[in-house]
Amino acid sequence: MKASVLVTRQIPQPAIDLLKKNIDEVDVFQENRDLTADEMLAKIKKQNAALTMLTDTIDSYLLENAENLKIIANYAVGYNNIDLETATKKGIFVTNTPGVLTDATADMAWALLLAVSRRIPESDNFIRQKRFNGWSPMLFLGGDLQEKTLGIIGAGRIGTAMAQRSVGFGMKVMYYSPHVNQKLEKELSAKKVSLETLLKKSDYVSIHVPLTPYTKHLIGKKELDLMKSTAYLINTSRGSVIHEAELVKALEEKKISGAGLDVFEREPVIHSGLFQLNNVVMTPHTGSATVETRTKMALMAAENILTALKGKTPPNLVNTELRKK
């Protein structure tokens, strides 16, 4: 196919191979960093397609200067890094990678929940410092799970998968969502509640909402103050959903027991206060980081591009008003 594609970072090779097999020119940025705004503009303005990362800012200026761009295939479920309004106005398809990273991200949320509540990083560090002198009845006491309440903020695919995994731990589930989740209510007897009720009654709160103007700082001082002092907060969605400075204060003052964070408000910058706290476990935005999942995401993005360049509607279209009839 006579076309050109920009891939803004190195991604799993099967997707690169698929693109190169079908497209004449595939430009893969080889450095392990984000393109600067100037670099992105210089590369993308003549391209027919771009496979972008969630860390790439695709703003109105860039889109207005992308003369031949037909599709932006975002290598993520979220697409808050793209000016969707301008893309739609210019008739540029925007796609994402839903579904394939559901299980991996739900697994990571559980890994963080268990790690912070059972104080696993603290315990590991304690042993590595050769401070373990034998069993002690009060050593690294953490939080139990049996009969505790798991609160899900955002009961979409990942939130649902997170809740379903609670069955093995014998937990109760409540959720906050714009819509009733019939699956959770039928399978787990989960209850749809207000955000205030969820925060007040949950022992574990796990966030699974997209970043929108409404969800930015959804969890701030007021919301943290509502939580139990014995509760834990888990975030694998987007960092800006939590007011990070207020979370640091809540953790420092032991207003909540702990937090597990895979995402941060100003990535890659992280609030300095978090580094001083033992009651927070942090991972570097690796919720979907399994070989299988990242490969599926890359192939999905590549397929979206190939479909769009053939003049058809890509399967994972976000700006659905551009759907071809």
C-alpha cells in the first residue's frame, strides 16, 4: 500500500512487521523517549497515519498542520492526549485499544492492593537489610480481605474485571458508576451507590474511570476525608483523577492506611512526598505491561491503521460520527 505511517515509540515487533508488510513507508522512532513537540510536528505533518502513545500530546496545532493524516491509532484505551474535537473536524479517525488490556490491568490493581495492604515491599526491604531476627506477633501487620468491602469507582470493563476477582477473597462489592452494571449486580450482588457512600463504607477503593473534565481530581481532600482510616486507595486509571498533593497529606497524617498507584498526576514527575512514605506502593504505569497484552494492543492499533488507509471505518473508532456508512 502506498502510504506512510509514523510509530512514535518502539512497540512489539509483530505489529511493526504487520505494518511493514502492508505499507511502503513505516517510520518507527527508535529512541526510548517521547518526541518533542517540534519533532512530532516535523514527522507527522506529511504522514498518512500515526500510531501514538498516551504520552504523546496530539493538540489542535499539530492536527491543523498534519496535511495528509487520515488516522491516529492511540496505543491505549484512553485518548485524553488527543484533541478529539479538532481531529473530528478535520475528518481524522481516532482509535484506541479497548478490551485487550482489561485482565492485565485488573491483575495489576489486585497486585497493588495486596502489596500495600500486606506491606510486601516493606517486608522485602526489611529482609534485604538483614533486619529479620525471627517471627514476631506484631511484625508488619496489614489489612485483611475476608468479608471486607471493595468499592469500585468506574464499573466499565476493567472495573468489572477487578470486582469479579474479589470472589476468591470473599469480599462484598459496591460500585459508583453512571450506569447500572447488571453483570456485577447479578453475579456478585454488588450495589450501585453514590461516591460519598462508597468512600465512607469501603475498606478498599479501586479507581477505573477515564480522565475527563469531570473526573479530574475526582478524589481530593473532601473525598479522602470521607474514607475510613483503615482503608486503602488503588489507582490504575489516570493519575489526575486523584489530587496527588492531597493524597500525600492523607497518607502522611494516616487519614487512610495506604495507597497503591500505577499512575501519577504529572507523569513522569511524581510528588516528592510519595517517596518518603512506607504506606504507598508505586509502579511505573505498567498496568498493561505483559508480553501478551502489549502485543495485542500493538496489533490492534496496526489493524486500525490498515483498515483506515483502505478507506474503511477502523474497528475501534472513538469519534464515531466519522463512521462510514
